[in-house]
Amino acid sequence: MLNNDLTELLKIEYPIIQAPMAGGVITSKLVAEVSNSGGLGMIGAGYLTPIQMREQIQEIKQLTSNPFGINLFVPNEFIVEENEIVSSNQFLYPIRQQLNLHQKDSFEIPNFNDVFKTFIEQIKVVIEENVPICSFTFGIPSKEVIAELKLSNIILMGTATTVREAVENEKAGMDIVVVQGSEAGGHRGSFIDGNQESLVGLMSLTPQVVDNVNIPVISAGGIMDGRGLMASICLGAKGVQMGTAFLTCVESGAHQVHKEAILNANEDHTVLTRSFSGKWARGIKNKFILEMKKYETLLPYFPVQNTLTQDIRKTSATQNTQDFMSLWSGQSPRLAKSQTVQSLIINIIAEAKKLS
Amino acid sequence: MLNNDLTELLKIEYPIIQAPMAGGVITSKLVAEVSNSGGLGMIGAGYLTPIQMREQIQEIKQLTSNPFGINLFVPNEFIVEENEIVSSNQFLYPIRQQLNLHQKDSFEIPNFNDVFKTFIEQIKVVIEENVPICSFTFGIPSKEVIAELKLSNIILMGTATTVREAVENEKAGMDIVVVQGSEAGGHRGSFIDGNQESLVGLMSLTPQVVDNVNIPVISAGGIMDGRGLMASICLGAKGVQMGTAFLTCVESGAHQVHKEAILNANEDHTVLTRSFSGKWARGIKNKFILEMKKYETLLPYFPVQNTLTQDIRKTSATQNTQDFMSLWSGQSPRLAKSQTVQSLIINIIAEAKKLS
């Protein structure tokens, strides 16, 4: 059951995909090690410029001859509301004070046109560099973009948090769909059904999606070991995408404070917050989340809020305090270990083989 | 993997436990059919008087010679606040109007001493009737109660929604622990870690509990078929407890409107609410939940709120409208079917055997 149409399509040995975590976690070494160990390494290019992307792709090509993938954020339209920015900065004021941070007078607030232009340039880089697999979060790209990528034989993976989102991904021509359960750390990939009340657990989500699409399904959210891999396969998935499990690996670029926060957390220590970026994301509850909770519905949308909190997150990291960092984590931190990528994958497969 | 220490302990053929849903869903026929088909039928005695309990136990004994179990609510202390009752009735006023219900002048508000006395009498009936298995929701009974039940060789099952709750169950002497994932329909069994923000999905919860207790673990929440059973076993559980899957069976006493609401629902149509009973529970979103949402934090605690909404739920059911009924359901309604208990269990086992 570990060799199936997914592994064949992706030309990988094991149906283990490393989640394309954005924001510094994913070093080229991490991606290459995953691919060299038989899984699929993925670049999280959501926050990368086209130039940075190209550099990382070329770096990885030096480190592995196996397939790897890249993930892009599909731009969602947003409007920059001056008054929301002013009030968000007011809410952030006491936090900047605690960090001895200067109040910033101006921010490089992104606008939708620029974000969209960058996305189109990112697509160009994916094609020029001939990255074999490209996945998307926060939506489905346009027909034109999909057609262009398909012309270059790039395998496309979408993200869904409900059956409807999975069906839309299939209809749009995605070759594979990653279903993200409520357990997942980091940003929710929702783009149609974003209701935070109705977050669906992976045990429910996987079989219901499998029954409603014909493309291979990958389960994501809280999976850390061979038990989770085999459970997902029983539910009808063809493989798993794992984030937190790779985040605490020695090759990961995550801040040591972040790694330790996960290694010391319990299963009920994570919450969903939109205070860091403007989009809902799951992370370990800390001072930032608690202090911002009362303003959560008033904050600007992604990526505006993300820009506003950037200096705070960075400074908190520089000061080695977890209080104001985004400590993304899924709901299985008790299963996290500090180990190499290779031993993580070897252990998963050994455990999975015992169970199958 | 389907025959293990759990099936041996419970003396059942298949590791399938029918969830002890309270409030009319569970007919004696349903319980007996589950046990006759090789699973474990369970009486949901939470709302039953000791006399009703004894009657149902005796009825089931006529219908099956196989083991069956019973579930009790562990009483949680509560204080009756007159002003909360008055305001809750004010919030319920427009709903009673829509149902052409007379405004009630007086309610038989329960008090903790009576609830506790009933619990002790329920325990007596369990012992006198020699019910082989007794499970608990909403807490762990006292040492004395546990000792008494153990003296009669009754097998004890606790309920947990976090690792800590599972560990406490084991420490207290429970023989088995049911772990309830965020996917589960009906009442949350939380009794220490009741934070609704940190609801843990079953895929994360099961292995983390399995790693931290030595007693057999049963997975519950969103499991409907052989895929869910085998996935749970891969995660380290010894069996599953299923509610919604039995609720839509032909032998279930659930209202036809409730059954149809489940059969027509999607995976993201359920939400958590405490408006029906005062305790958090998962059901299909309807008019009652939406209209009461803004008052949710102001309502009296269980079982006071449950008493206040009783006439509303009953009248809504009598009028065959789903608007004001408690439509409990887990997150996998797309997998629900109208079938007999026997075919449900036969299908689960056939699917599970194909996967194992």
C-alpha cells in the first residue's frame, strides 16, 4: 500500500511529502534530505521573491537529483484599509513597547496588483527551472496559469479543507489534492469554506473527500509517524504531508525557540489565531496570541497584518523569547522529536511496514 | 488486529462499541442488535431514572444473551442561579413564540443533591442487574463508587478528550478509556480540559493517548465504516465507538427528521453549541443554534439549560421541524446510511478485513 499511483506519479519511493512551510523553516538542505531519503521535499515559496526562489531551486538541484516540489500562495484579492492599519498598530503598540521596539511610522504595505504580479513571475520561474511538482495554497490559480504549467508537464497539487474545495481542485485540473484536517499547524488553506466553526478533523475529512474525487488524496494535519501514515492509507489517502514532524528535525531552519516550544508542548496547547498574518493559522498559544485575541475580528486581512507584525516576530526571535513569535504547530507535538530527516523517514517506513 | 485484548476483555467478537447516546435514540432493540451482531451495545442512561434504567436492562436481556454495557453521566457540581434562568428564558422567548408554545412559569429545575442521589441509585441498579460493562461521561466517579463496581467485576470505561484526562482515568482504575476526538457528535466528554479552542482531532489524539496509558484505548469521533476502524487500529486504538453511524440505522429511535438531517448534511455543517443543554455539544447547525449563538456565554450550566429547553426541543420534534431540535451529529455525515445494525456491522468488518 506504500507503492501506489501517487508514488508513481511523483516518482518517489515513499508516499511522504514534506509540507511546504513558508518563512525560513525550509532550508535547501531540508528539502534535499527529504527527497534523498525517498520522500518529496517541498520549497515553501509563499514569501519568497522570484529571485530567492530561483536561488533555492538551483541550490537544491545541487544537493539532490531526486524530484522535489514547490508551493505557491494563490493571491486572494484584498483591499488596504488605512483605518484598519492604524487601529492594528494601536493594538500592537503595547507589544512593541514590551520588545523595546520603535513605533514604526511607515510600512511597506503590499497591494494586490504587486502580489499578483509576483505570483505570475513565480510561475515563470517554476517553468523555467522545470520544477517537477508545484502545489498551491489559499486557492486555485486561473485556467491560464494551470494550462501553462500543464504544457510544461508540471504535476499540480491543490489544497482543500472541505469536500467542496477538493472537488473544485479536481475540476480545475489539479492532479493531486492535499486535504488539510483541523489538526494541521500553520495557515489554514481554506479558500471557499473558511468557517472556523466548522473545522473538519482529518479522520472525518479524508474518507469523505476520497469518496468524492478521482484524483489521489494526500492527508495532512497532525501526522507524525508510521501510525499516522498507515491510518491515512486505511482512510483512502495515497500518502501524507507532514509539517511539524519535519520542523523539529535537525536540518530545519526553524528557530531553536520554536523547536523547543513544540518539543515541550501538549496536544491541547495549540489554537487558531489570525493575529499574526490576518489569515487563520494554528500555533502554540503564547503571549502574543492571548494579548491580541480581543482584537482578532478587527485586524486587516492577509497579507497586510503579516506585514504589520513582521518586526515584532523578528525581534522576538532575535531576543530568543517565544512570547511574540508565531510558533506554528499541529496538534501532535507530543510525537515530535529532534532527529535527522533520514531517521524520521526510516522510522516512519519501518513502523508503517510493521502495521501493513 | 480485530481480535485483541479489548475484545477479549469485553467478550465481544468485533471491536465495535455503539456510543451510548442519551435521549431516546437508543432503543432496546438497537442495543440488542449491536450485541447480537458481535459488537457491544450500550444503553445511554444519562437521562434515565433508575426505574427506567432497570426496565431497559431487563428488556435487553430478553433480546440478547451477549454482553452489553451502560453509560452514566458523572454529576458535575452546579449552582442554580435564579437570574441566569430568568435571562435564559428571555432569550428563549422568541423561539417559544415561533413554536406557539406557552411561556412557562415554572420549571422543575434540578439541584445537585438530587442529581447526585440519582447517580448513586443508578450505580445500585447497574450492580443489582449485573450489567457487565459500565462507562462514564463528564468525569470520573469517586473511589468508593469505583471500588463497589469493581467488587462486582463490572468492567469500567472512562471518557477522555485529552491525554491528561485519559491518564486520570487510568489512575482512577478505569479498565478502558474512550478517547473522543473533535469530530465527535453530541456532548463533549471533557471534564478537566474543557477549552473549546483546543479541541483535538482524533488523528492527533489517539496516538498521543496510546503512548501515555497502558489500558486499551477506544477511538471515537467521526468513525463510520471499516476505513475508520482500521485507521484507529493503525493509530494504536484497540477498537472504535460510533454514534452517528448507529443513529441513522433503522433500529434507532432517533426522530426521522434527525435521521434525514444527518443523511443530507455535509462534513462542515456541524458546529459546537452549548445552547441546548449548557454543555458543549456538536450538532447540525439550525435555527436554534444560530438564534442562540449571541447568548451562548450567558446561559446556565448543564443540566439547568437542558431543562429550560426541553419543551422547545420536544415541540419542534412533534411539529416535525428540525429548526429547534438538537440534531447531534459527528463530522462524517456524508458516510451515514439508512441500514440495519447487522448490515452496518457486517459491512464494517468486511471492509476492515480487506484493509488488514
